[in-house]
Amino acid sequence: MPAESTQAFLFLLGAAVAAVAFVGLVFGANALLSPRKPNAAKSEPYECGMPQAGTPHVRFPLRFASIAVLFVIFDVESVLLFSVATRIRGDLAGGMALLGFASLLAFGLLYAWKTGALQWRS
């Protein structure tokens, strides 16, 4: 092994050991310094000083999760479209690729709309 690759390997190994040691130090300090006097008031969920309004574990319907995932997907892809569109000025092949990508997004949105994934039912 050349000296440079050995030095790089030792640097990475030292960085990994330092990271693990730091995490261990933080967890150890937390275990030693944190107060441990549980009582009923500390075990209750905190709701801004108001009495608890219901059970702390509320199940969200699956419909909420599907709409949230659709939002994140289309939000990220729209940011990608805007960032790519600024770089392809005058490039026909890039414009066609961008048009294909946008049409794929439109097809996905149309499919979600037709299957009723965007409708909120109580």
C-alpha cells in the first residue's frame, strides 16, 4: 500500500473512532447527569399547561399519509423542474427530456386524481 493511501485510511479510521467516542461520551454524560425522580406529573404528555384533551396516541387515517406522500413527491419534483429548467436554455434535447418528465408528472397526478387519492373522506 502506498503511504498516501495508508495515511488516508488511518485518517478515516481515526475520524470514525472519534465520532463513536463522541456519541458514547454524550450518552454517558446524559446517563450520569440527568435527574431520575419520576412522578405522575412528569409522566403525562405536555400540552402547553392545559389538561389533556384526549388519549395521547391518536391514529391518523391512511388517507392522510397517502396525501402527504403525494405532496412531498410533487413538491420535490417541482423544485427539480425549476432548477433544471434554468440550465437548459436553448437545448432542444434537454427541453424534450424536461417535457417528458413533466408529462410523466402530469400523468401521475391525473392517475391519482382519477383513482380518488386526492379526495378526503371522513
